[in-house]
Amino acid sequence: METRNVIIIGGGPAGLSAALYTARAGLNPLVFAGSPPGGQLMLTTEVENFPGYEEIMGPDLIQTLRKQALRFGTEILDDNVKQIVSSSLPFTIKTSKTEYSTKSIIIATGAKALWLGLESETRLRGKGVSACATCDGFFFKDKIVAVVGGGDTAMEEAQTLSKFAKKVYLIHRKDSFRASIIMQARVKENPKIETIMNASIREVVGEQRVEGIKLEVGTSKIDARSLSVDGLFIAIGHKPDTEVFKDNVILDEKGYIVTSAVAAINIAKNIPHPDGHPLLEGGSMEGMFNYKYQSMTSISGIFAAGDCVDHTYRQAGTASGMGIAASLDAERWIATK
């Protein structure tokens, strides 16, 4: 079995940016782009905030990144990695079809937004239903929008949207928010934001675009309320696609991959890792990372980038930058071996 220089797991902006850089470095990367490939951008319509493009459709941006990576010799397979079989050099990964050997791995599997699970929500996704205010808030200037959620993310989304929309409803299914006190105070002080508690969304109204939402208020399904809104933002959390790596690299309590950069920040802030992690003793991360490579995971030679690491920014542009950083780390690491 041929041993590759680098295998990249993920076909979104992080993985494809890493592929571009490792290909230009002559490392002949192999990318497993997933099935279906492309990540969250494949579900996105207009993208206006990716550098270099005034406006581009999400799937078109992925296709452009793929073509650029292919131009320099990247091999791309639209398949899923099922397991990292061997966590020591050379690494062995298993796909749905066969096994591959590699000197290094870049994990860029991204994360998925959690949705409400409504048929109407799925049908209108990209047509007024979104999971990213930073990405899509600009399209709702002087409109009325709603945000669903009760944590800091929902508060931040509402605050961001209030810069564009004339009215923001913040809807939460419980009688109290779980967000930090300071974020709750900021929302309360914002005259554009109205909170609706003990309410859940029953249906998103509209054929071609979001026109409104139907709510269930309290415990009674009879007590219903309708709101006319132009957009609906779901902010109930994200789930990183890292389950298959949980026995290989250290993950945080939410499933995001911990890199040396993240570990260094946590150690500097004296934030302990949760006890009981299968790869840790006593919850300590000291000595588990090679801090010369910021994108390296707890396994030397395995790197990570994009939304499977980053639960703060979650932007295509930041994912791309993290992918580039991981590729440069991998290139330097390979050169030392």
C-alpha cells in the first residue's frame, strides 16, 4: 500500500484551501471530500463576504476551490472516512471502500448547524431561513426577523441582526435564558429586540420566501400565535463532525477538536479539560501537544482546521485561513521527518 504525504479529510473551504497549499508544495495531497461533498456552503445561496468575490453562490464557491486545488495536482475522492485505524506513523485511514496509508492527516470535517426539524424550515432554507446572521444579516436591511435559541449564540445573532433589521424577535422555548448575564443585559437594553419566552416554532410560513412563523406558546398547542417575519435564524447550536475521531485525538466537551493553539489558550487561562476524557489522565492537557505547530492535534502528525475546531467564528473565510495554516504546519512537520 502506497504511503501518501498528506491526506485531507473534508471538502469544504478549510480542506480545499489546505489541498491547494499542500499541492503547490509538491506533496500530492489526497482529499476525501465527503459524500455528499462540499459542507455547509452547498446549502448556502448568495455569498458576499468571501474575499475576492463580490457575490457568488455557495456551491459555485466550492466548485471554484476544487478546480483550483485540482489544477496543482490534488486528488479528490467524494467518499467518507470511517476511521483512523492507526494513530501512529504511518497513519492508516479506512473509508467505505478501502484503506490508505499516509505520513500526515489534516482533519477539516466542519460542523453542522442544528435545525428544528420542520419540513417548512428545510424547504425554505436559503430562502429566508438561515443559521448565520454574520453571513446573511445584510440581506435583511429594514426587515423583520426572528431568532430561535436561548444561549450566547442566539443573543449574538440577535444583536448582529439588529444592526440591519428594523425588528428582531428572540424566541426561546423555556422561561429563562441560558446565556451569560452580560449577553442577556445587552439584549434587554436593545430597543429593536423583543423576547418571546415559552414558545416554540410550529411552522415556517411561505412558499418561495419566508413570510411568517406560527408559534406554540406555553404547554398548550391550542395557544398559538402567528408572526409576520421576513427571515428566521436558527441559533440552537452546532455539532462538529468529529465522532469518528473521538478515539484518536482529544476533543472538548462539545466534540470540537482541540489543537495546540486551543490547548495553549486553555492552559494560559487555567481552564482544565473535563475529567474522564479517554485520552487524558486527570483532565490535564500539559505535555499532550507540540506547540511548534498551532494546528496540530494531540497526535503528532495529525492536524485540524476549520469549523471542526472553531466554534467562535464559523465563517468560510476563517475556515479557509485555518486550512492554509494547517497545510503550512503539515509541510514543515513532514520536512522534519
